[in-house]
Amino acid sequence: MTLIAYSPRYRLRELVAYRELVGNLTVRDLKLKYKRSVLGAAWSLLNPLIMMAIYTEVFTKFFGNRAPDYWAYVLGGLLVWFFIANALGSATTSLVFNSTLITKVYFPIEALTLSTVLSNFVNFLISLAALLVALLVVGGHLGGSVLLLPIVILALFMFTLGLGLLVGTLTVYFRDIEHLITLGLTALFYLSPVLYLLGPTPGIGAHYTHILRFNPMTWYLECFHAILYQGAWPDPAMLELTLISAPLTLVVGYAVFLRLRSRLPEEV
């Protein structure tokens, strides 16, 4: 295999040529996730709905949260968080769990990571569409900023895919990463504004706003909260960080994958 075969341009062309394989792997992941499940894809929305009801009740009754339509804030945050957490969790082991396939058949193996992120992305889009319908029905605060939603969604996908490629590749060499990701996501959940409001609105995270703004998850969550909950344009700084970090993370993640690609079949 020549060095040309591992150049970014060649890999991207090959990935496009194998787009049908990517589609089949994505469908496979979706089917495996809901195999023998009565509710099927409905779980992608039912899970955050149940968590939303619990967190809304706890934060309203026990922590005295008086934010209007707090349920919408929590649900929007949970949908974004579940996508990142589930996609990253699946991507971490996407190469390791398919070692037999990688060692016996030649194909662009980054398709394995891409398909896991895509399958979770499909679930996220379905749930997000349901949230938008619910907000329209109850008279949510949707405004002109909703036009920016597709761009923020694309940025979220790029950011998550970049992280997925990075941790998926490194997990082949360091299996402890799988467990570190699980622990890290658990801690990061409470260090991200999924449940509490930042900024001028009183909330649990009000005193830690400056610290939490360094958390990349905050950038994406705050953009979604601004559009879906406040019906306002995202904070310019948050939006800028989101739009810069997304392609940068994807480039870094894919660069690491390409750098180690030639040794993956041996190491996996």
C-alpha cells in the first residue's frame, strides 16, 4: 500500500466510493440497537422524556427552580447530550469490536466509526423534530434564530465525529480509554449546562459561568438552548467557538486516524 493510499484526498474519495457500505453499516447499527424491542426507535425520544420529567420535578420542587418552561430547556439539553454521549461511547469501540472484519476484508475502516455516529445522529434528528413540534404546539419561543439550527446541528455532528475518530483510533492502542470515556462523560454531564441555566438567569451554575465557558460542551449546548428555549440568537462568542471547534476537531480526529491507519489492522 503506497503513501498515496493514506492521503486525506484519497481516503475521502474512497469513503465516497464506499458510501453504500456506510449506509448499510448505519442501518445495521440502527437495527441492532432496537433488535427485539417493542417500541423500537421510540426509545430515542422516550428515554430523554423520562429523564426530563425526573430532572424537571427534582430541580423545580427541591432546588426551587422557577425558570419558565423549564422542561423545554432540560429536554433540549438532554437530546444534545445523549447524542454526544451515545455516539462517542459507540465510536470508542467501533474499531475494536469489528476487529475480525478489519483484518479479513479491505474497506475504508473509518466507515465503521462514521456509521456509528450517523446511526446516533438519525435518532437525534428524530427526537429533535419531535421537540420542535412540541414547542410549536405549546407556543414555544421559537424565533428567526431557528434558521441557524441546521448549521449548529451540522457543527455538532462534525465535532462528535472528530472526537469519535480520535478516541476510536486511540482505543485500539490503549484499551483503558473505553473506561475513561465512560467516567469522563459521567463527570462532564454535571459540568455542562444540560440541566441548569447560565448567564443572567439564576441557576445552579450561575456562580460558575466563567469556568464552564471553557467547556466545549457548553458552547454547543448554549447555542441549542438559545435557539430552542429562548428563541434568540446564540451568544456570538459561543457561536464562534462552536463553528471553529467543529471543523478543527474533525480535522484533528481524522489526521490522527490517518497517521495510525496503516498499523490498525495489526494492532486491533
